[in-house]
Amino acid sequence: MPLLEVTELETHYPTSRGLLKAVDGVSFTVSAGESVGLVGESGCGKSTLGKAILGLAPVTDGVVRFDGEEVSRLGSGARKPFRRRMQMIFQDPFGSLNPRHSIGEILSAPLAVHGVGKAGDRKDRVARILAQVGLPAESIHRYPHEFSGGQRQRIGIARALILDPDLVICDEPVSALDLSIQAQIINLLVSLKGEFGLSFLFISHDLSVVRYFSDRVLVMYLGVIVESAMASQLWSRPLHPYTRALIAAVPDPARRRQVAPLDGDLPGPQDVPAGCRFHPRCPLSSDRCRVEAPLPRTWAPGHDVACHHADEVPRASDQP
Amino acid sequence: MAAVVDMAETLAVPQEGRRRAFRAFLSNPAGVISLAFLLCAVALALAAPHLYPEDPLSMVARPFLWPGQNASYPLGTDSLGRDVAAGVVWGTRISLLVGFCAMALGISLGLLVGAVAGYFGGRVDDALVKFIEIFQTPPSFVLLVVLVAIAQPAISTVIVAIALVTWPTAARLVRAEFRSLREKDFVMAARGLGYGHARIIVREILPNALPPLIVSASVLVATAILMEAALSFLGLSDPNVVSWGSMIGAGRELLRTAWYLCAVPGVAIVLTVLALNLLGDALNDSLNPRVSAKR
Amino acid sequence: MTVPLLEVHDLTIAFPAAWPVRNLSFSVAGGETVAIVGESGSGKSLTALALMRLLPGAARISSGRIDFVGQDLVTFSEPAMRKVRGARLAMIFQEPMTSLNPVLTIGAQIVDVLRLHENLSRRAARARAIELLDLVRVADPHRRIDDYPHRLSGGMRQRVMIAIAVACGPRLLIADEPTTALDVTIQAQVLDLLDGLRRDLGMGLLLITHDLSVVGQWADRVIVMYAGCKVEEGVPDVILHRPRHPYTEGLLAASPRTAEGSSYRDGLLREIRGSIASALGEQGCPFRPRCPKAAPACTLAPPPAVVVQPGHLAACPVLNPRQARDAVA
């Protein structure tokens, strides 16, 4: 049984310009100990998906099962025990910590709210988690603004892990950080994954980071998952034209001044094209793509793709 | 590894926090002078029973003594021979009492309604905004006069009436702050950790919403003082207490012969309201990091 | 060798109590793309602003020269500088969402800059604006010209910013993180566009970025900055594959992008310990507190960038101890 099972999840928002289908029928699973990457461009709904799983964004339809139990319909009281087991790490290390609370308050409040341990135990727990994320013990008396971006992200990680969760959803955890700090934080997540026995849903727009940190990768475009595969497989044999375009768009010193691989703009989630959502930008699009939305089909074990023309995609090795 | 701040941050933005705000406030002379003036006024109000133990409404000397004419009555006496200085000192007590109590009541009410509306949003917000609008539709002074006319003319009813007229301003401010703060990631994180609504409102959002509220509080005190003065000028306030407004009201018919009867309490009102407004500006500059960082 | 379009000599930028850029020298030739790479706090964006003479309040150029087409911009008065900015020297910024005026149509904003620097009628300026939108590959420019910025996507806005920047045919275009706020597929389009314009208009392009792989694909020469100092300079192939400075080496090793085929299951990334804040108050090499190769010589003075092989400079005393000693003496 997978730890997290998401089935046909939809999050729609009514707006003045019509229904905004941020997440529009997404299904996937995360097994215990697995790290699943979710890539896509801004506005594709990846952040909303992460929040909807945690009940921080509304679920219009579909089911989220955690450890076999449906959590998507629970009220805030009934959800509380599951909150402990599913946590989130946010992108913005400046906005995700309350500027008016000391680090000690930020880290001990979750324990108090969930009634974990006595006051003395909580203090020890806070001290231990600070050491685990590589921060000095005296940090508890300091305030978020006294820390650098990388250190704040360590605090955010400590807050997410202090309740000893099973699943951590990371929403672009390193995108706001400098390259030399990114590696520190990614390494920290890798070590904590082993130490705490964590499973991850790792949301990012950065393909190289996702590739490094994920066992399996989901590619999202305009509210739907267009391809999912093991990380190594996705990079060696991307099937969906969008996945191929994403990989090709990563700047590569080996391709000096090559022409941009994909034309057109990302349409907003308010005006989703009919048929296959990707067809207006797709080099392979046909008449069929304009009217019929492709369903995901299994190409190889563990490798699903939603494209009518996936078989026409040339193999990576055929490319110049 | 010591806690170090990013180099760029140290260069560009001064340290945040209470100490920084305090220093910024001290560097603003208008704010410091205003605060000193208001503290003196509070001291004067508290000392009134010792300075003028007698009822300020009792006749103590010859009427129409001009200020400076008799050293025992430095601000003179009015048409009935009452000591103007005693009236001003006791009036300070009433004005500040009404100002601060009405502000506290108005802010509390505004905080309650604004926080709930802003935090929960949706239908709750729609309903509460409509409720706020009911109080904002009639001209506020007309509403105030009606409220006081219905109830007994006592200081407590004046305070309640002023609070009822001024709370929508506070409510709207709090609502706007809560609406923007509830979208912040740290509030999202608090929800993700399973914190209850009350805890999120009180512990997470409220401390961040306080600075603008403190600023508007000082302006609300000034507004309340002006409203009380206007009410007592019209004779709608408690007739048994002396206030700056009632002194001006009593002196208005003698404006040509004994203008000091209006001028003395008038100056008291102007200085107090001015000080409160300057204090509000200074607080705004020092509590708002974006403004003070530019200095 | 071409005559440099821009030559910066020993540029130092000072805040009241800090020197965010120290003794920076580099040049850009016409038609050349030079990239300045660095993380936040490296001084790369301040350098760009200094070239435009648009440094924020407390910062000022305390020494050095900025020779642009034979004239030292440091000596220019503000009115003289205004004639240069937007005309011969143009800049585009990172944030396409806030760099355009929201209450003016994009056409009006392009026309404004054209009429400011060139003697054009309103009608001619509008015709030129449509041409420019076409040049930056905005589809349907006749219709788009009357749109307000909020109607455009981030990528479109950045194209409009580029159209405004190249409106008067600048000799040098400074692009400060032009694609950081954009999605990967849009990023590739915008970089391709900038490169095409550089070639077609024969202008120099100074690309300020934090992204090493962007540099590798688009730059002719790379300058790596750390805490206000140039630590290494060379052609991308050398910088990305045979870097000599420990900082550049560390950055490349820390990036999952360049670690081909790696996964967290195979081992951790090689990280650079500490943070750039440690450079604050450092008397010697700014990277010394984080450097795995730090030696006693590194504490003496900020090392000058010296030629380690033709066209390849590095500022590291450990690479060439003798030169470091000479520099101190």
C-alpha cells in the first residue's frame, strides 16, 4: 500500500474570468521511503497540488489517501493527527517564518499544539532538531531576521521535521537560495531522509535539482500530469514532447547558441486549450490533438505518458 | 557556525526589530516632543484633584478676571467667577479619559470584527463588511448626536457612542492587514502544523498587524477628543463635568468681550490633537520598516 | 583584436562602511557577450548599476574608470549621463513584472524612449515601435502595441523591456539576470532573442547572471565574482571544465546540473561550506574562510587576478605563490 495515494484530484477556483482549473484530475502515488519529484513551469498547478494534498488549498473533487485513510474530506479536527505525519517545507525562507517569533517559539509551538511531551522534553526536542539541521543551540533566542537565507531554510526544515512526519512536501525548497547554499540544503535533506525515514514529494521547476533528488518524476503541464517515469528513464528516454522541450530548454554548455526549442507562451490556467493542453506549442500536434485530450497510457513498466504521438517521438540518441 | 546576516542585507537594510523602531522614533524630534507633551497632559490630568481639590464648577472669585490680572487665577475667571485654570486641568482629565477609553473600546471592537472578517474571508467577510457599512453610511457626527440623544448624557455613554462611531475605521484597517497576512507562507505553515484558528489569529497574525493599528490608535484618540469637545460644546455631554468643549460652549456668547474664555480651552484642544497626530506620524515612520529604511 | 567598447579599470564601489565591489577590471568588445557570474552579495548587480551610474543612495564609485567608447563615464555629469543611458548604453532588469509602467500602454513606453533620444515624429516613432516589437518577436505587434503591461505574460514583458532597451540602437546592452524570473522554456527563448539582437545590431552584451549553465551556452567570456572581487576570468569552456579558482571549482561541483547522471542515492553533492557573509571584514582573499585550499599566504591581502594561461585569469595565491608574494611587496 502506498503511503500517499492521490486519485483524480481537482482544485478549481471560481474567478471573475471563469473557472480556474489549477489542478485538473491528477493521480499518482508516493511509496514509503520514496522521493517523488514534481516538475513544471509556473502556473502549472504544482504548488496548488502540494497544498491541496495537505488541505491548505481546497479540493474540488478527487481523493487523497494517506496511509490508506481518506484525508481529503476531513474537517480540521479530524485532520489534526494526519497533520503531524505530513509536513511542508516552503520556498521563501523569508516569508515562511513569523518575523515576530523567536526560533525557540517557532519550533516548540508545534509540539505544544499537538501535546507532544512535557515542557522539559520539548526543550530537549528543539535542541536536538537544531543540531540535526546544523544550527547552533543558542539560535532559540534569536529571531528569523538575524539569519541568512540558507539558515532560515534550515529553520523551516526543523519546523517541518519536529513532529517526526512520514511525508514531507517540499515546494521549491532551494530555488530562492544561492548555488553554494543550495547544495548544503539538498545534502541536508538527503541526510535527514535517511535519518528520519522520510518520503518526499519534491516540487521544483529546476530539472537538475529534481533529477538529483528524485527516484521518480512527474511532469505537470497546465493542471495535469503529462508524463511520469523513474528519474533515470525520464532523462534517457523522455516520451512527451513537453518533457523533451523542458529538458532541451535547460541551458547546456555543450549546445552553443542553439535556437530555442519551444515557441509560444505558457497559456494561463484560465484559458486551457481544448483537446491536448499542449497542442498549441507542440511540434507534433495533429488534428486529433486539437479535439481529443490524450489519456495517460503505460509505455513501459512505471513509465506513463499522456500523448497521442508518444511513439513518434524520436529517441534521445537520434538527436543531434 | 555563528548566526550571521547576509552581507547584502547588512549593507542595504538596517536591523529590524523593536530596538530599531525605538531608535527611529527617538530620531524624530516632532514625535519625541509630542510624546513629552502628552505625558505632561496625562500627569496634569492625574494631578487635577491635588492641584484643584475644589469643584471646578464652583464660583471662587470675581467674574471676568483676565488672565494675568490676579496671580491666584493665572488663566482668569469666567462670567460666573469660576477658575478657568481649574476648568482646563479638570477638562484635560475628561478629554483624555474619553479619548483613550473610546479609542480602546473602538479598537477592541474593530479588532474583533476586522480580524474575523479578514481571516476567514468568504461569506463571513461579506456579512461583516455589510455590518461595518451600516455604521459608516450615516454621517458619523449625526450618528453620534443621535446615539447620545437616545441615551443618558453621561461620560460613559459618550465614550460608548464615540466608540460605536469610530470602530469601523479600525475594523477596516485590521481586516485589510489580516487579509494580506493570512496569505503569507508562515500562516500557511501554521495551518499545515495543525494550529487552531484562534491560535493563528492571536499568535501568528495579530503581532504582525499591530504596528499600523498602534498608529491609527493615536489618531483615534485625537478624533475622540474632538468629538467629545463638539458634543459638550453643543451641550449634549454630561452637564455635571467640565470639559474643554463645554468651556468653549459657555464662552461663545462672550467671544467679543472675553475671547480668552474660548481661546484657552481651544488652545488646549489644538495642542493635544496636534501632538496626537504628530505622534501617529512618528510612530508610522518608525514602525514601518520600509519608510524608516529610506531615511 | 577589436578595440574594447567598454573598459572598466579598478572599479571600486563604496558604501559608508563597506566595499561591495573592489578593484574590478574587465572589458567588453563590440559584438561580444561577456557574462558576470556570482551569487547574491558578489557585487555583480551593483557593478551593472555603476556602469549605468544608477547606484542606489548610499553607494558611490570611490575609485576607478569606466571607459565607454573612449570616454570615462565616471566623470560624466548627471545630464550628460542621461543622454547616454537608453541611447548608447541600455539595461534590462530582472523583474519584468515591475520594470514596466502599469498605467501606460507598451507602445507609449517605447515611443517615449524613442522621442527622448531621437528626433522622431509621433507617427514615425509609433511605426518604429511596431518594428521593434516585431524585432523582439512579439506576435501581432500592430495589435499588441496598444496593450497594457498587465495583459502580457512574463516572457512577453521581458521582450517589451528588450525592445525598449534596444530602441535607440545601443552599443552596449547590460542584462541583469534577464531570465531569472522566467520559466525554463521562456528563458531559452529570451536568451536566444538577446543573442540574435547582439549579432544583428553588433552590440556588446554584458550578461549578469547566477546561472553557470546559461553562461556556458551563451557567453564568449566569463567573469566569476565573489564578495566584490573578480576571482576568475576566461572562456566558458575553460571556466566550466578546467577552472583554477577553488570557488569556481566548488560551485561546479556543488551544482547537480553538472554532476551528470548523479542521484542522491549515489552520494551527497560536494558543498561549499559556510556562507558569503564570512567574507565581511576579511583582510586577505575573500573566499579564504570557505576555501578548502586556504594557505597562510591567503590572509595577507586580496589577491590580484593573474594570468594562469593565455586568456585565463585567476585570483588565487595558492595557484602561484610567487606572484602573490610580489603583489604583497
